[in-house]
Amino acid sequence: MSETTGADRSASGTRVAIGLAVLAVALFVVIVLGWWAWWATAPMRMAKMEVVEPISEKDVLARRSAFGQQLASAGGRLVERSPFAPPKPPEPEKPKIPPRYAGPAVVGVAGGQVFFADGKRIAVGVERDGIKVLSLDAPWSVRLGWSGGEYDVTLLERRPVRFDEAGRVRDTLFR
């Protein structure tokens, strides 16, 4: 028999250890590649199992419309939450309509026209300098359109006729 020395034994042990390490790495690579290949080919294997029904053009358009609405809604929420989004512009203020007529003073009514203190004459249905004569209730009042509102302007105060005694009428207008 041949004699083996300690150096020979340690060299052969090192070779065995290296061989086992290479075998373990190779086995690990085969397992990882097999797992990857299994999952990489899964869509192809599933496609063979499923029968896909065709979708009509009408359904495709309906789904696209629904998706577009959902996308716009989600995009709007995302932009509103962003710290860099510009602030929303303020809503324009509605013009304030004055509670009372404050235009040129009405001095009289004659012949379907209204006379103003500044010398203007405006006929019914005509608009001039922001004043429109809507209607007349001569000689008592005039309905004017001014600054976005409609106003009844009183020329003469209408007082009711009173009956004091039977057969006697008293006009309260010229008291």
C-alpha cells in the first residue's frame, strides 16, 4: 500500500470542499433559473387554457369613456393635493344691485317720455346712459331699469279717496 502524507490528505479535502461548493452553486443556479422560467412562461401557459370572448366596439367605447372620466377625476384630486399646484382663481363677484334707485332724478312724465333732472328725455322701451324706461304709470310712478335692477320711482304719492259722509267725497290729494 502506498502511504499518504498529511499534505496529500489536506489537499484532497480541499478539493472535495471546492467540488461541493461548485455543486451547491450549480444547484442554486438551476433552481433559480427554473423558477424564473416557470413564471416567465406562465402567461403563455394560461393563454392556452383560457378562451377569450371578443369585445364589441360599443363596449370598448363605453369602457374608454368610463376610464377617461375616472382618470380625469383622479388627476384632479392629485393636482389639488399637490403643494406646487397653482391656487384656484377666485370666482368672479356678481355685480351688486343697489337696493334703491340712485340715478338721475325723475322730474316728470309726458307723452310716453320720462324727463330727468339732467335734461334727458327717454321714451318707454329705450335705454340711454344705463337707464331704461320699462313702463309708465302716469302721473304716479315710473318703472326704470338701472344698474342691473328694476325700480319703481314714485313721482306723486297716491292717496286714497275717502268717503266721510254718504254722498260726500273728499279728495285727499289736494288737502
